[in-house]
Amino acid sequence: MPARHHGQHGGRRLTDPELDAALVIDARTGSVLYARNAAAARHPASLTKMMTLYLLFEELRLHKITLETNLAVSANAAAQPRSHLRLRVGNAISVDMAIKGIVVCSANDAAVAVAEALGGTERHFSELMTAKARQLGMAHSFFHNATGLPDDAQQTTAEDLARLARHLVYDFPEYFAYFRITQMTWHGDDYSTHNALIGNYQGADGIKTGYIEASGYNLVGTATRGGTRLIAVVMGGLTAEKRDEATVALLDATFEGLPAKTLHPPAYPRHDLARPPKPATTASRTAPASIASTMTIALAILGDPGSLLAWILAVTVSETAKAGEP
């Protein structure tokens, strides 16, 4: 398995070598299909909000809150920088709208409102996030806020993020559809998703983008074709467009490289590692992702970018212009 290619495609550099990481796994089995710097410490930026949502989905599952529950907006929440919904002190936002705000426009104020509602303070909620990371087997993730805004101590790895994405897919199928939402309206303002793969890449249905200067442009994406769901993590993109191109190249090459029998998996897995991860209502015992299928994704490095050009030109990505979207 190639360990390091600095995210090049068609001879062009797509990621910052100092921030670069990439990973593709089979969501159902957890098998690693491609990896590059996957265990290197990286800043998650707004990929942090995947864990914020995981803890929120747990509370919904336990009926401690409902989608109609109103969350109070504190001064701390209202003071969060962009991206945000312009929430004001004393406002309230429903859990349903908070989820949409976090997924669609990476709203920092909504994420803090969730954190304070569930944890009392954002600091305590971040401790719950790190504790949950350990429970899920994310040994190298440390959370100090609920948003992903700059904090040198906030770190993760591509491996940990893929594990978290897999748990989001299988632990909360009833809420996963939120990650496919592309637009929302709040108080008369329309917001569009930062994830340009949704609606533009075949089978794409999640999950989250992120950017701060220390991280570069990050993306955890999922896509399903022929019964196989892949999870791709790309970190350290030079721009949002180059990050998306790198992700598409990896997904295309991996789907094209899978044997036909893999695209039509058996209804009943033949071994425990093929089972979806167990919900984290008790201590996680999920085995580490097996290296059951190793392949060199040549197209991701040397492939003809022509197949991507029309897609890239067709997608108008506003993320770069939306300063402060972590």
C-alpha cells in the first residue's frame, strides 16, 4: 500500500504535504482500501462537528430530547465567528434546525448551543466528546471545543475520522439522511451545503467538510454504488476545489478497482469484522479495521483528470469565499 503521495493527481498537487492525509475504507467491513498518512496527527477543523452530532444523536435515541426541543442561545454561542446562523442571545433554535445548520453551513453558533444544552458548558461537552472518542476506538482524537475552530490541542487522524464516520452511518441510520441535505432556510436567509459532492457525485450522501488555516481543506465523504458504501477522508487540501478533486479521484479509482463480487456483498457477513460497528451505548469492542484488501490507487496519482474536469467546472464551490468556515 503506498504510504505517501502528497495528494497529487494528473501531476498536479492537490494537498499541502505538511497537512496531507487520505484514507478510503469499505464502510461495511471496515477494510482499508487506500491509505496515506492515515495515522498522522491532523487538525479536524469542522469535521469536529461529526462528534458533536454523534452525541446529539445519542440523546435523541435515548429520548432525552426530541427534534422539536428548543435550545437556548447563550452569549457564548451567539459570539461564535463564521460560519454561523447569526443566532442572538435569548433566541432559541430547535434541535432539528440546529442539526441542519451544522450539516449544511457548519454553523458554529448552533454547534455551541448543542454543546451547552447537552454538556452544560462547551468545555465539559468537549470532555464528553473525547471520552466518546475513546469509547469508539478513536485513540488519537482530542477535542477542546464543539466547533473545530482553531485550537492547537484539537487533533485527530484520518483513521479516527473514518471510524467515526462508520459509526454515524451504522449507529444512527434514522438520522443519517440529514447529511444529504443540500439547502436550508433560517429566518429568511438561504444556506447551501459546503459539500459539493452531494448532488454532483454519483451515490454521494455525506458527511462533512472543514477548513481552518492549520488544517487545510478537509472532507469526510461517503458514497454508495452497487451495494458498496465507501468512506473517504481527505485532509490538507490546498483549496476546496482541489480537496474535492482529490476525493473524487480516490472514490472513482477505488470503485473501479473493486472486484465485481465486492460490489454485491453477501447478505450475511462471514466473519465478525464484516459486521457494522456496534452502537456505542456500551463500551465499544469493535475490532480495529482490518487490512483485508490492499490496492494501489494509480488513478488517484497518475490518472487522466479529464473525467473529473467537467464535474469540477460544473460545480460552483462557494466554500473558499465563506471565510471562517472551519
